[in-house]
Amino acid sequence: MRFRMLLGTLASMLVAVALTFLLPGSAMAEVTGEPDLSEAECAIVEDSAGNVLWAKNEYTHMSMASITKVMTAMVALDSGMDLDTTCTIYETDLGADSQTAGYTTSDTPTLRELLRVMLVYSANDAAENIAINVAGSEEAFVELMNQKAAELGMDNTHFSNPHGLEEDDHYSCAADLALMGRTALSEYPFIAATVHLESVTATIDGTETTLYSTDDLIGSYQGVRGIKTGAVGSGTAFLGACQKDGVELFTCVLGCDTSDGRFEDTAALLDWAYDNYDELLVARRSMIVDVRPWAYNFAFTCVVRPSEDEYVVVWPDGGDLNYTSTFVKSSILLDKGELAGTTTWSQDGREAGSVHYTTTLRLDTVPSINIFALPLFGYY
């Protein structure tokens, strides 16, 4: 399918006029400096589409500590193993200072219980036993973790274990971990439902035990959804998610000095983003931007419109908002459900979002095209 790029002067003028009416009132305030971080060596905050709102050393390789366990959970769930399967507990030696739940070889937890204990309480013995029960060995499971990371595009990540204890060649970066967090919450309902729990109950050494979350932001910061803490000798870390006022944000801080510092810096990222960031509606599903003959019967037409209501990330006074559109040449006949065009939006060189246009089939009635639909197109 051939595409041609268009950026017309008239279209740009009309878009600017339309944006004046669409821009929310809150977007008239000025951006307030940068997030006030106290400890994090690396940090990132981005929206649910992966648009980066602010970042610092986001590609620097760092210890990810127990944030590792999010990948452990995804790989275990990908395996298809029944969550109610009874797991065998193996003796593990993870070090005297390792966070463990205290499972013994006489315990018979389900995979569901082990996953909850791992994600909420950050138990390393739960992570180790998940790996062995799912893949037969830790080594085989770690191979699956690295395969999953490659599939997701986590190009600055390598796993050497399923729990996150410091080890050679076990590292990631803030950008990769934010991507992992977005994937975990959007594609794995079990993880999304677990990581915001304040506690979990499990049978350990034959006794019913309540284990409490290591995430201090749960219940103390409005809208927090989890997702995973981390702490090793080289520093503390936190991968977070928050949904407030209809806006979902993801954060990651690495290389903090203290346990409190990782939460304070996460709160600072969220405060700054929610104070400054806005979403701007640039396309409605109801907007019709083109009408084409149907490729298989000219009595029908293909209506071209945005696939969804689409928003872009904008910063008040953050620079010009521009777009670049590609659209299928008008001489090419289209079938229903085909991609007809794409618009990519940017603000001062930073990617702000995109709109995809697809076709739907209609009988012969040709609807009027809304010339103020954003953005406008021309054809060669």
C-alpha cells in the first residue's frame, strides 16, 4: 500500500483555529519547571500510549531489583499453566537478607497464591518456585523472560534470575520498565487486579499468614494502581501506575538511596505531570474524512474515519503542535476494515500521539465530509 505525505498550509491554518476551541482551559497555564526529585538517578513518566512526558537518564542500565517480578508474573501467565495448579516447594538459598515468605517443602500452594505473594509481598522464594514449577528450572524460565523482553522491544534489558537479586548481567532501564509496566496492566488482568492489593493471605509452613504490600503509595496517593517495588544493595526502585481525572500515567524511578525516597520521587513525578499535562481531542470516531468507492461493488462506499476517539498529549506553552499525515492515494480502491491513513502529532519535536483512519462499509448513500475534521487531507 503506497502512502504520500501531506502537510498543507491551509490545513495547518484550519487546524490551528480548531485547536483554539478544543484546547482545555487548564492548558493555558505555564509548565512548572521540572519534577523535583530528591534521589532517583534515572526516572521517567509517560502516558498510557507510551508518550514520554519527562525523563532523566531513561536508557541508563541499572539494577531493577524486584521490579523483575513483573516479568516473572507475565511469563508464568503466558505459560498457560492453570492458576489453581498445586505447586511443589523446593529448598532455596537466596541469602540471609533476602525478602522471603518462608515457604517450606511441606507447603502446597497454588500458582495463584505464589503469584500473589510474589507481587504483593515481593517474596523471592515465591518467585524462585514459580520459575521452577512453570519451566522445570530457573535457567529455562529466565530464557523465557529474555525472550519476552525481546518481543516487547525491551532492548536495554537482560534477566539473569526471576526474583531480582543483584547478579551479573541482570539489568534494565527506566524506559524499558515503564513499557513492561504498561504491558502488564493492559494485557494481564490478573496482574492488574493483584498489584494494588494492600495485603494477601497465604498458608505458609502450615499456618494461615497475612502478608502486607511493600508499596507505601497504595492508599496514600490518590489513583495509584501499583505496581512493583524493588530494593537491592545498590539502591531502591519503584515502577508505578496511577489513574486520576481520566488520565493514566506510568512512572519508574531507579537508583534511589532510601525506601522512602523512591515513593517521594514517584509522587513528585505524578504531581508534576498531573499539574502540567493535558490531553487534547484531535479526532472523533464520528468524523468522516473521506468517502471511497468500495473495491468490490460501486453501489457501496467506504467511509474513512478515525478508528477511535483519539487524544494527544500536550504541554501548555510547550511549543507548536504539528502533524504529519499519510493517506492512501485516491486512485486506490479500498475494502472495508482497511487502514486508509495515519496522522502523527508532535509538540516541539516530542511525539504527542497518533490517529489511525480505517474504512467502514455503507450502502450507496454518500455522507457529507466534515472539512473541519482534524486533520485535513489533500491528495496527489
